[in-house]
Amino acid sequence: MVQVAARRSPARDDALDKALRLLETLPLVDGHNDLPWVIREDVRARGDVFAYDLTREHQDGDTDIPRLLAGRVSAQFWAAFIPTHVPHPGRTTLEQIDVILRLQEAHPDVFMPATKASDIAKAKKLGRIASFIAVEGGVGLENSLAPLRVWHAAGARLMTLCHNETLDWVDSATDAPRHGGLTAFGRAVVRELNRLGMIVDCAHVSHDVMRQVLDVSHAPVVFSHSNAFALCDHPRNVPDDVLARVRGNGGIVMATFVPDFIGQQSRDWMRPLKDEFGKSRHDIDMGAAVAARARDAGPWPRGTLEQLCDHIEYIADKAGLRHVGIGSDFFGGPTPPGLEDASRFPHLLAELIRRGWSDDAIAGIASRNFLRVFRTVERVGRELRKNEKPALGTVEEIDGR
């Protein structure tokens, strides 16, 4: 494993106190949070940001203003997520972008609308949270390149290529592959994201797509909420050969808090409740099924904060200390002990401090590594726009269907 500093064992409170002191001046970036979808699906709020009331702690959720502030979050990438099979994906993506814009407008004293890497330091200085828009899932393109520029104009600065299902141009990690990776249209999506200066996110793509995006992309890529496949064999996690290539690409893997991506025991315990690709089954009541499974097999081992730190150290060893970050993927669902909600980020850093991580290494995983990636993506975009025109076309035109 990578040696980041001499090993020592500070007392628990000492480590947490040090983490909190560092975060007084050190920005903390979270690469992925699904709060916009939580607000949309809330039975009372139904997408109304004011009705959801972020100013109070939501005991049935994981993200709200009190806990973001307690967690010392400086920059948050909000996912404009939509399920793959919604009836109107283009419209629904715009509706989710609108939720994020309204979230910012509703709480201007807390959230600073952000579109540039430099906005993170600016927001930190102002005592606010830099609020970024990310689009999770390319289904909203409806197989055309043009919406990429509309999303960018609306403020989106990161795109997760797909979600849990394979699209007409990209294979998902959690669905049957149909293309052997990316089609020509998929490669055009990556190149246009590069030209726009938007971050390409490979968090949900198949392992073959990960490799092909690294072949195609002119800019560093991000895995905004993924862990190490070698430690937990969920298909959403990143295999060793890809981790090795992330270093050369300059990209970053942002460790995520989802139990099935952390602990192999959690993954194995949940297998009977998931389909062959690792997605939750739709033919069962998941709450009842989990309760029944617990009666038969014992409590669900949800993974732990310490196991997540094992992933972080593994990623740092394989890809390098400059290529690891944090992407919680808080979505109002199950979380591991120690990582229950957005207030817990300092506890994650405290555990790394206990393991001997230096101040520089902590600064890297908290924000410095991501900022390097983001600035490079912006620079590559500026260079490409000098000579390249906006890309046009549809799946039918580019892939010849």
C-alpha cells in the first residue's frame, strides 16, 4: 500500500479535531449527491424546494443544510438524475436542472451558483457552498448531441454518461452490453464534452466503456461515485487495469458510500435481492425482502467507514495519491455505519488521519485532486474551442442506423 506518512495512532477526538481544523481553510468537495431527485419524489414536496424545507434536519434522509454545514462541505455536485425509462427524458432532465437552480435561488445565503473550478475557493471565502449542476445519465440527450450545449448553457459542468441501463450508444455497468462499449455516437459525446469543458464521468459505465473513454478523451475523466473492484466485485466499481490508467489520464476516482460498493459481505448478502447485474429487483417489495433476508441470514452487513478507507488507500496505491477523491452518492437510501449523512465527512478524514495520512494527502482527497482535474478539463475545453466547431448529429446519423 502507498505510504503517505509515518504511521501513528492519535486519539479519536484528536483526529477529528485535526480534521475540523484543516477544514476551516481547506475546501471539501463532494462529487455526487441525489438530493434533487429526493425532493422530486418526496410525497409532500413533489419537487417544491420550499416545501421540502432544507433548513431543517430530515431524519428520513441524509442531506439538508444543517448537516451540510456540520459536514463542512464547500462544494457540492448535485445530480440532475433521471431513471432511464422515464416517459419524457429530455424534459425530465431539464426539470431536474431546474430543481437545482431553484435550490440555489431559495437559499442564496448558503449556496453559491458555481460553474468554474475557481468558484470553489470563492465560495469558501464567502462562507457558502459552491453549488454545481451535474447531469446523471445520457438518456436525456434522446440520442442527439445538441442537448449537451443546452445543459452546459444552463450551468451543467459534469455528465455521467449513463445510469443503470445500457443506452443506444453506451453500455452500462449494470445491464447487458449491446455495443462492446461505446458506439461512434458515444465517442462523439465524449469529444463534445471535452470541447465544452464539461467533466466526463464514468461512474456508471461498463468496464469496457471505462477503457474506451480513456482512449478517446482529451481531458482527465472522473469516476464521481465508485470504489475499487478488487475489494468489492460490484460491476460499478473500477478494476485494477483502469485504476492504473487513471494516473496517466490525470483523472480521479471519487470513493462512494453505497454499502454494496464498499463491502463484499454487503454485496454478497444482497445478491438474492438483486438482478444478475447488481440492480435492485422490481418484482419484490425491497423493504419486506430485506427484513426477510435478515431473519434468514442475520443483519445486513452494510460496510463501514473503515472499509471505505480501505478502498481509498487501495485506489491511492494503484492510481496514485493525486487521483482519489470523495463522491458520497447520498440519495436518501441505506448508508453504512459511520457515514450516515452529510455531517460525517470530517469523520472520514479523521479515519485517514488515524492511518497516518499527511496534511497534503488529506488536502488532496478533500479537494485539491479534484480541482486539478477540473482546471485541466477547463483548459482543454478552451484549447479545443479555438479550432473545433460544435458537434452535430444523432445516433441514427453517426452510427448509421
